[in-house]
Amino acid sequence: MILEHYIDGAHVPSISGDTFTSLEPATNRPYLTVSAGHAEDVAAAVAAARKAFGDGPWPRMPAGERAATLRAIAAAIETRDERLAALECRDTGLPITQARGQARRAAQNFRFFADVITTLGEDVYRVGSAQLNYVLRKPVGVAGLITPWNTPFMLATWKLAPALAAGCPVVLKPAEWSPLSAGLLPEIMEEAGLPPGVFNLVHGIGEDAGAALVEHPDVPVISFTGESATGRVIMRAAAGHLKTLSMELGGKSPLIVFDDADLERALDAAVFGVFSLNGERCTASSRVLAHAPIYAEFTARLAERAAQVRVGVPDDPATELGALIHPDHHAQVSEYVRIGVAEGARLAAGGARPPHLPEGNYLSATVFADVTPDMRVFQEEIFGPVVCVTPFGSESEAVELANATRYGLAAYVWTSDLRRAHRMAQAVESGMVWVNSQNVRDLRTPFGGVKASGLGREGGRHSIDVYTAAHIVHLATEDLPVPRFGTA
Ligand code: NDP
């Protein structure tokens, strides 16, 4: 069986007939053939979406009716949540318990944006009694959605739900390493009664199908999640068309622990932050900055905890750390382990394939201690189960170290000093800071990064802003004074 594109309500192969093969991360055996889209397939998908935008019912529907369809999509996801989790687990190597959590979040994304769109008002500005200015939020047109391979279904719905809520037809290009779960979306959308042409899916290689979507003149908005380097390529290509861009990019987020923190809770957060989701998490707390008085103890306990993280086959409910997505990625993460050792970092835990898992993309939970800011393992996003620990002496040094990379997605601060918590929270360069908390998401809150971690914010009404344009009507409610050039 071939996993095909879905264009204008129909499953279709690539016009060229080209395909690519997907590997199962737990074994690296090929198990899925996928249609490889090119520019002509993207063009067909955009044409269907463009038609749905131009004369279809979706953009014109009252928000309440669109919301009802979004809730039906959530329900259709929920009735398939076990299947979805199983597909995601097999396709990405994520532990099954965590894949289940991601499937639940996918349904929540649709329910949440159904609520957002039915409660979001539009603004009115009264100019005395003479003029009324009101703002309409209009869907911008066809939305191009490009997603990465980590938590692929949840991240696709994080874009699909607000784009559809806003009234935009979409073309989704999932990552080539994890296309499987997106293959369930057509039946979900059909069951929920989404009109044909509103949801379109084109599989393929980023530099080919993804680039064609970015280059297409009838796609005014691109929402992209992926690496900062790819983001740069996309911005360059989109500049020619002056497209709206929402860019959620890479990270190298610090978790800063002061000596007055609740160390047990900080440890829980550190372990969860970098080893859950196989460490393939954009907001992973991949740099731990530990206050000098507790540095030795915290590092030793982090290493102990890392050694206890259960690495295993993804479909075992006891597994905490599964298989990395692809042999190339496994090789890249393993290369960072080699680089860290060569740079002089101290390997305090992990760093190798667990002996009981001879095949597949497995790596033990890895802790590097005595890491300094000049090291590549401190500076570069590894996107795997590898954490670097660095000591700091003073609050100002903690800030300096926290801000010493090109990234600025998330940060985590652990201290029991309230004033210091606020000072730190405001001083770190990141889109988001959690204080005395692990990464907990509230879908209303703006999500996104600064520096090389992204542009724009999504979440709640911020997502709706991405997919709508403000259309302002200025209306005279009385005769205005006759305009004179001298008053201009
Ligand atoms: P990539 O940037 O490699 O790929 C992301 C998507 O872009 C894929 O669908 C890819 O296709 C496609 N793509 C690649 N090249 C182009 C191009 N020239 N034009 C258009 N599309 C293109 O990221 P990964 O898939 O490797 O994902 C990991 C990255 O994602 C990490 O850096 C991580 O931090 C980041 N991320 C950020 C999040 C955030 O919210 N800030 C959340 C999750 C992940 P293909 O699969 O064929 O390469």
C-alpha cells in the first residue's frame, strides 16, 4: 500500500508516480511507501484550496458552524486515539505512553480553537460621535503548513486547528521521516464533514514539495516549525512574495538552578525536560546551569537519575526513552557525544547504545558535566537525549550563560527567592520562561521564540492573527467637517 496525497477530497498518487520509503526507528527496516510530491502536486493542492477559498462555504461560514466542525474533528481524533498513538509510536519511535499523550493534545487543539473562534470578538473604535472604526478579521487565503518529524500529528494539529478556525483552506506538508499519522487526517476530516478542498495534504521532500509550497504565489501565509537553518531558507524564498511567516524554530534552552531551589523538584523537571519525547523536543532543557554551591551534588544526582531512565522499544508501556527518529539523526546525536568528549566535557551518564538494544536508533540518557560555553555541545541544538551541565557563581553569570547561545526559545528558572525569580525571568533572552515549573502549556498563552528560535507567536488569538488580516472600516456616522488641505 502507498500512503498517498489527499487533494480536493480524493487520495491521489504523485503525478510523476514517484515515491519514497519510510523506516521504522525501532528496527530501521523500511515499512512504508509514500507518494513523493513535486511542484505539480503542490500546485494541484493549492488550486483546490484556492477554489475552496474563492467560492467554497468554509471561509464564509459563521464562526459557530466552523467551530462545530472543529469539535467533530476533535471527536473523530478521540475515537481513533489508540490507533493514532500506535501509528505515531511506530513511525517516530516515541514511547507509546507519550504518543498517547500527544494524541490527546491533538484533539484538544481542535476543541480549543473551536472555543477561541466562537469567543473572539472584533474591535470597534468610536471617534467621538462622528465616526466608527471597526476591524474585521478576514481569513488571508490558502495557508501552507510545514511540519517537523517530532510529535508530527500534534504539531500538525497545532497549525491546522487555528488555520481552519480562521477560515483558511490549508495545504499540509508533513516531514518525510514521519508521514504516517498525517495519513489519518483525510478520514478524520471527512467524518467531521469538512468540505472538499479545505484540507489538502502533500507528502514529499522539504527541498522539493516544501519549497514549492513556499514559492507558490497563491499561498499568502506559511506556518513553519523546524530547524533554524531551514527557517532561514524559507524566509529567503518567501521574501520574493512578501508572505506572512510564522516560524517556530530550534532551541537550546537553559534550566537554571540556584542553591535555594527545591532541588528535588528541579531535578524532576530537568529529567523530564530533556529526556521525555526522546529529547526531540524544541523546548528541551538541554543546558542545565547549576549554582556553584550545589553544582557537584546536582550533577551527580542528575547523572544518577539519567542512568535510571528506561530506554526500550517504543511500544512497551514501561519505556521512557524510545528510538530516535532515523539512523542519520542517531548518527548525528552520537557524533555530538563524541564531540563533547573530544572538547573535554565529562561524560557523567550514558553516551552509548544500551547493550540490550542492538538494533534501532537507541541512545542512553546522556549527561555531560563541566561543559563550558565555548563548546559546541553547549552552543548547538542536539535534539536528542543529551544534557550539558555548566556551573555558575553569581546571578549575573547565570544570565550571561543563559543568553550565550544564538537561540532563545524557552528557559526554566529554579529558585525560592521571589525577587530573584522575577529578575531572572526578565533577564533571560527567550520567548518563554517557566519559573519553578516544568514545561506546562496553556493553549491561550503566546508560544514562540526570539533570536534564532523563531518569529511571531502562536497560541490562542495569536494563532488567529497569523491566519487572518485585519480589515478596518472607517464609517462616518455624522457629517464630518468639510476637509480643507490646510488641516491635512
Ligand atoms: P527541518 O527544518 O529539517 O524540517 C521541517 C520541515 O520543513 C519538514 O517537513 C521538512 O521536510 C521541511 N523542509 C525542509 N527543507 C525545506 C525547504 N527548503 N522548504 C520548505 N520546507 C522544507 O526540521 P526537522 O524536521 O529536523 O525538525 C526538528 C527541528 O524542529 C528542530 O530544530 C526543533 O527544535 C524544531 N522544532 C521547533 C519547535 C518550536 O515550536 N519552536 C517545535 C518542534 C520542533 P523534510 O522532512 O523532507 O526535510
